[in-house]
Amino acid sequence: MAITLSDAAARHVNRYLTKRGKGVGVRLGVKTTGCSGLAYKLEYVDEQDPDDVVFESNGVRVMIDPKSLAYIDGTELDFVREGLNEGFKFHNPNERDRCGCGESFRI
């Protein structure tokens, strides 16, 4: 499978990398936290880690640490605006449950 970015997410990432003036893409992963156990993490990457699994989607390089890949394989990253709020949204087919506050999820 793969990790993909929607058109909106790719535009947002490319715009931000251009504004920063540096960077090779984004890194997605998971960390243990919250009431459901796992939370997503996303960061802009200036240098690829040799262990990263790399995907390219809509012209953006997406790096995943190998330990996180099992939890997020098949995920689409979207960028949405809802009212006055905007941000990234993860559409993960592996998710079985999400906590009430929306900060963490369970596989």
C-alpha cells in the first residue's frame, strides 16, 4: 500500500516548504499517548533519515519511520477548512476507534 496526500494537503505542504525556504517533504508517524493509545505526528523534514520509508504523492515526499508504517499504511492525509479552523486530517483505514476528544486512536 502507500501513504497519500490529497490535492489540498499537497498544496498546503508545498506552500509551507516554499515559505520556509527549505525542506524535502513531511514525516508522518505515530506516538503512544492519549486515552485511546496512539496519536499521529507530522513534521516538516529538512533531511531524510536513512531508515525512512519514502512515498511520493502529488509531488510531495512523505517519509515514514518503519515502526509507524504498520499503523498508518493506507492513510490519506488531507488538509481541511471547517469554519474558522483549518488543519490536517488523517483518513486511516486501520483505525478502529477514536477517543472523544479526537486526539488519539486505536488500531
